[in-house]
Amino acid sequence: MSRKICSKCKKEKDINEFYKCKSHKDGRHSQCKECERPGDLIRHSRNHRSGLSHNDYKRVLEKQNYRCAICGKHISELNKRFKKFDVDHDHKSGKIRGLLCRNCNMAIGLFYENVEFMQRAINYLITNRKKVNN
């Protein structure tokens, strides 16, 4: 049977001790079911268990001045369907990076969290902006 190490308790456990998750490469959450109790979690808009407690979510939100960590959109400007920011996390380590609006979170995902791809996109936009403005 497959085994995995929980990112929270650091214990090696059977893969069935982790919730299923389509957004993680191995198809399982980074924290085991024991560490990831549903009552202690805030679910972001796609019902993904982030592992962030309600109080921690509030602290991060306050630290970010109620704004998306990337584009700066205020929480009051969010689409009515998505009233909360997504909890952005590294899919390899499970570490939470911050709170993002849906568009910024999806953009990172569409670039496979690959910094080189994102930098190429930035360079592309800069290069083509110059061509259009000249």
C-alpha cells in the first residue's frame, strides 16, 4: 500500500488516511484526516480544505488589509458568488502562502505554479505593449 507523510504531524501514514483532493498531484491532501478535522477548517469557495483555522484566516486577512495578496482587490470588491478569498497554498509542501481573489488564484494554477512560465508571460506582455504603443 502507498504511504505518505502528513505535513502537520510529520507521521508516515497509509494513503487512505488522507482526504482525496483533485488539486494535489498525488490526489490526496497534504495533512492526514486526523490533523485536518473539518470543524477546525475554513473551506474556501471550492470546498477545498485549506487547513487554516477561522482565526488564522482572519489574521491573514487583516495582515493583507482585506486585499488580495497579488492584485490588491479589496474583499468588498469580490464577485457576489465568491464572498471570500481563496486560501493559496503550495501543492508540494501544503504551506499556506496567502489569500487571493479567484482570478489571481486561478492564474497561478493555470501557470502550474511555475515561476518561469509566469516570467515569460510578463516579458511577453511588456514586449508587446511596447510594440503596440510605438
